[in-house]
Amino acid sequence: MQPFNENKPACLSSEILTVLAKVSPDRGLRGEALAQAVVNLSRLFTTARPSLSPRYLDDPAHASAYLSYFLPVNLSKIQVLLDELPNDSSHEIPDRPMAVLDLGCGPGTGSLALLDWLWHRSPARAKSVSVVAADASQASLQDVKKLWEAYCNEVGIPNAGLRCVEGNLEHPLKGDLGKQIVRGGPYDLIIIANCLNELFPTAGDPPVERAAVVAQLLPFLAPHGTIMIVEPALRQTARSLHQMRNHLLKQSLCTVYSPCLHEAACPALDHPDDWCHEERPWQTPPAIAALDRDVGFIKDALKFSYLLLRTDGRTIVTRGPQTFRVVSELRELKGEKRAWLCNETGRPEVGRLDRKASPHNAAVDSWHRGAIVQIERIVRKEREGKVSPVGRIESDAAVEMVRPV
């Protein structure tokens, strides 16, 4: 089988690893106790999600497990998506400090990811960035401050750019949280990471309620700004994100920069077993690898679902009926290769027979989940009055890799 991505794996910076090594031991859990806490929290995130408390990070064991194991992974996901944002280093970036809202920040995963990402690309912007970090857990906000201060001390920059505020994330514009959000805007970036799926768990239609939260935040985006939403790659949470996306787009309040290549209803929702998620290669840090060995996990890839939303209509690539996102791995079957694709025409399964391989369509061999590709022509052959459900790429059809992940 083809590797899902041949690009260099994402990895944590030496500064992040140093900071986490300094701060994580403060929780006091080590060895078997930490490994068991990781197993317990992982179970709550997956098979036992109905039992996940809204304030699970107030539990010291859960907080220790998150800080030691889940934060590094989720931080890398944020940085992968920061790399995907358009390069606004020219006229689109105003001459002012970058303003960021990290809603549902937990222990500061998104804030720390951004600070480190800026430091390695634009130290001047890292020194002046302004972040409003909001969460319902006061204990988590204390961790945000510790991590932010530790990172600033590590690289030698001022740590005054962080403002932490406690509030009800389901009603972000109410109370002191609302005042702080208004005061801190307009925002170049709003991060909502692994948070939306935890809001309105008992509502009649959670995706509608979550779409309303995002809709409230959209007016606070700068003209060139982005709302980054990251969710777990589970079927339940990913499909809920797709549903929320549909509600937002129906209201014409924003457009999708990425991953979608269209504004139509999400075709992954047409079949109950389908969902869309990413899988990006990751260089596992030693501390995570050690925990993996203890608990029997394998964290060698970043798996997540996401949306990058904007109000300026900008898109990751020029869209068109011949441009597709690869939304599955490239499967090697007997005598052919296939993948599921997605664009404005739907979610087709497309394949190329091995005997049809040619220099024109050689790019098929490097397809991987998340890649954006262009196909000159897809043929659907008819047999006994029925059109084949699988589209075919002929030997003379040009295939191009527009953008790997």
C-alpha cells in the first residue's frame, strides 16, 4: 500500500519539548499511575464519550494525562493547520500585533502552538502577539499561564501578550468573557480546538447550537481572519462537525478555506458510515513513545477533522469540477488503485487500472489522504445498462498533484 503521505512528518520543536519536560512533572503522576491516567482519559475520549464530564480537566489525573500525552499531539495538529493558512506576510497583514482568540483553550494547546509557530517564523510577531485564552475551567487557565510563561522564558521574550478569562463557552458573548472577546478583537485567528464537540451534549440538535456559537464569533474576525476548528477524527464527532458546517453555509455567513473544495452540503453525510478526517505523519517525541509502549498505543500520525472558515471568500486552491480532495487512503487492489475523492460534483470513488498507467496519470501513485489533485477526465463505463459506480482514469488522461498535504 502507498504511504499516506511521503512528506516530512510534523514534529515538536526543541523549545516545546523543553517546556513540557519542565511543566508536566509538576502534576506528580509518573510511571504506571500516569500510564493508567492516559488509558482512562483515552477511553473517555473514544468509547466512553457519554461519560466525559464537561470539566474533566479539573480532575488532577486527567489534567496530568492530557498535559503529558494529549497536549503534544493536539499542539502538532494546530501547527499543521497553521502551515496551511495563506501566507499573509504582504499587504493583508495590518500594521498591528496579531490578535488571537483561543476559545475552549484547555491548558493552552492552541495558544502555545501559535506562539511556538510564530517564534520559528516571525520572532517579532511572537513578541507582540495578543491572545485571549478562554475556558470554563479555572484549573486549565492556570496551566495556560504556566506553559505560556515557561515558553516565553525559554526563548527570552515578554510574556505580557496572554490574557486568560473564565466563562461559559456555550454563551461566549455573555458576561466578562463577552466583554473580553469584544475588547480583544478584531481577530486574525480564532482557534476552537477539540471543544465544539463538548458543547451542548444534551441539546435536541447539537450541531445547530454549535453553529450558532461560531456564527456569534464570525463578526469579530478581521477581514483577512480565519476561524480554525479542530475536532477528533471519530465518526460521531466528525459527522457532527460536517452537520455544523452545513448549517453555517446555509446562512451564507462564511465560506470554507479548507479542507472543502465546495460550499454544497457535505456528501460524507449521505451515507451513515462515512465521515471525513485527516491523517498526517508525525515524528513521535521520546516521552510519547515511552507512554505508547506502556499503554499499547501507537501515536505515529495526527488524526483529526477540521474546518478553516473565512469571510473573504478565499480558498486554499482555485476550485473547479476537475479539482478534487483525496478523502481516503490510496487503496491497492488486484490490478488497480482506487481512492475516494470529493469536490462540488460529489464524493466519487475513482480508480486507475494498472494496465492504464502512463506518464500522463503517474501522479495517481502519489495520492494520499488530504492531497488536492486535478484530473482531466473521469470515465464511467456502462455495462448491461448500468453505469459503473467507480470512475476510471484512462491512460491518456492527465492527472496532476495540485497540493500535497
